Amino acid sequence: MKLRKVTAATAAVLALATAATACSSDNKGDGGSSGGGKTIKIGIKFDQPGIGQKTPQGYSGFDVDVATYVAKQLGYDADQIEWKESKSADRETMLQRGDVDFIAASYSITPKRQEKVDFAGPYLLAHQDVLLRSDDSSIKSPSDLNTKKLCSVTGSTSAQNVKDKLAPKANLQQYPTYSACLTGLQSGAVDALTTDDSILAGYASQAAFKGKFKLGGFKMTNENYGIGVKKGSDLKAKINSALEKMVSDGSWQKAVEKNFGPANYENEPAPKIGNIVQ
């Protein structure tokens, strides 16, 4: 009986020690930004140079720089960010399921999307535009796209928007990717590529294409890029504060020049939080 009591007491002590160790490990996992295993999951594009791109060297682009700055203000260092690819069709679902904490992926704020998710920002006002060969002087306005070969990706509304509203005689060419359109533009197979000017500037800023293309500067639509969060998330207010600080300390402008500068992108001033330009 005495041996049995000692064994029971020893077992109780071991159980308490195990519980204490587990608690200690859990607390470490919720530590501050200096370490301890805390991470934040951020959705970006993986295939848009200048905006969000995954490369052998890591991740780069304007959205990546904005998201990294925001994460820092939220208490996370760069090595505590877990980047997630956020394709356009998946963004709302990813936020609703909690796959990511927030998304910065050339994500235009629209009433339809606001029914499903919340947006911080906007942090960039982009416009639909066209990319042209730098030596092409024949296209000076959207109407000049009539009879021209206009490229965009399959399923995109950008090219159709131009044809419906601005250049009804444009010859639409649908390619599988923007990179394919860019190759076609370079070879002369198409005359213009259309999508958001920020995306076009990102492609044109690549070292391989420097000086070969130019933006039309037509500003055919307004695209208010916001940072998507789950509906009702308290992150919205915190991200808005971080974005305001990024603008005020000059980091926003530096990110614009770094990612879009080689394309001579004439960006709009940083938008005010909550100001959605129609």
C-alpha cells in the first residue's frame, strides 16, 4: 500500500510538470515580434511583376512592400510572414475561411465585394490603361484603338470594356496570360495590352523590357486598391492606421518609385483612407 501511494504521488507530480511545460511552450508560441513562433498569413499575387511576384530570391512588388510595412506595424517582422497565393477568384473565399489574415493583391474595392469582405484603405488609385511599344505614335487616345489589335487575358473584362465603350472596332486578342500579351506586343503581333496601369507599369519595369514600352496614360476607369479582411475583423482599423503612417513617413512613395519607377508610371497621390473614387 505504501509503495502504491508513492507511485500515485509521483504520477501526479509528473502530470503537473508536463502541464507546466505545455503552458510554457504555448506562451512562447504567442510571443512578441522578436520571435517565439508568431506568424501572420498574408495573401498576395504570385505572378504580377511590380505588384506581387514570387521569385527564386523571395517575394517582391508594391503590394508586398505595403503588406510587409503593415505587418511590421501589427507587430510582425518580415520573417514571421507566411505568404499565400491569392488568385482573383479565390480572394473572398480565402478571407471567409480564415486561410489568411489579410489580402493585398491588386484588390479593387467594389460594392459587390464589400458584401462579402471588409476593406482597409484604399492604398492605391489605379486606372485601366494600355501598354504600347515605345516607338508607336499612332495611338494617342482610346479611340485610336479602333482597327488595332488589343490584347488582354482570356476572361478579362478590361479589353471588352474598351471595345464596348471606347473603341467598338478594336480587334480583341485574348491570350492566356499577360506575359503572353507582352510577348505579342513586343513582336508586333498585337498593338496594345490593356489592364490596370499599375500592373502594366510592373511588367514594363522588368529589366528585360526597360525602355521598350510606354503607358498610354488614358485613365479609362478608377480602381481603388484595398486590403481585404474578414467581415467584421478588427484588423481593418489597425491596417488603416498603418497605411496612414506609411504615407506620412514617406515609405509609400518610396515603394511606388521602387516598383513602378522604371516605367515612368505617373501615379496618383496616395488616397485618403475611406475615399473611394468612382
